[in-house]
Amino acid sequence: MADYQTFQALLEPGGPSFMPTQIVVVPPLVVEALGGKAAKRMVGTVNSFPVRLGLLPLPGGGRYLMLNKDLCRAADVQLGQHVTVSLMPDPQPDVVDLPEELAEALAAWPEAETGFHHYSASHRRAMAQLVASAKLPETRARRAVELAERLALGRHPFRKS
């Protein structure tokens, strides 16, 4: 198994133009040590907070990590501050951490679970994020049930019609 690569970096504004967020640019030598352009999913820590993130391409080369507000809050970091990042390639890049509500809905509806697993890991992560991002338990449960229903019926998970 690969060793962790640790580095210090600045938390700066960035990300795709349609989704401005906070990013950490990964130094080129660290990217090479992690497997170069082939490296996609990473596990590690940001300021000792455990993370599982994608290593995303920068325009013109290079790679970065996108850190959402919740992760920044948990890692106790704000824009303009330096962070300590430790990364290694994810030994299980297709594993998706499911919120409890979605796991229960899929377990209760085998057709939905089958439909869920027909999608790529990135789509499954997006479905899990859709449910997990809700603040209220009722909203998470509703989203999980609606998503499971669409999957069980063979519909697209993100299209309501």
C-alpha cells in the first residue's frame, strides 16, 4: 500500500465557474507521488479531519481538492488559511458512504438497490450527497424514498418526471 503524502497548502477560492467553492492546490511533486494523472480518488486528512475526495484537474494542468463548507468547518479552516493535508490513493475508490436513510431505503427496496448499483461510483456518490445534504431528518428520509422510487422504476435518479 502507498504511503501518505503530506503537504501544506493555502485554502483558496476556486472550483468550477458554476460552483464556486474552496480548493487546495496539490503540489506537482505530490501529484506524481500519488500516481500522476491516473490518480483520481484519495483518502487522507485535512487538518487531521478524515476525508475521501476526488483529485480534480486544473485548467492548464495540475490537480486540486475541492473542500465544501461543511468539511472546512469540521477541519476548522477558512479561506486564506494554510492547511495540512495528508493523502494517499483510495484503496477502495468505488466505495460510497451512504447516509443511513438511503441505506435503509435501498435495503427495503431490492429493485432500487439494483438500480443504484447500475450507476458509476461518481453517480452513486452524487445520490448519497443529495440525501446527506438535507439538514432535517424528514427531508433526508423524503429524498431517500423519492430516490429509491425513481431507481426502482428504472427512472433517472435526478429527474423528477
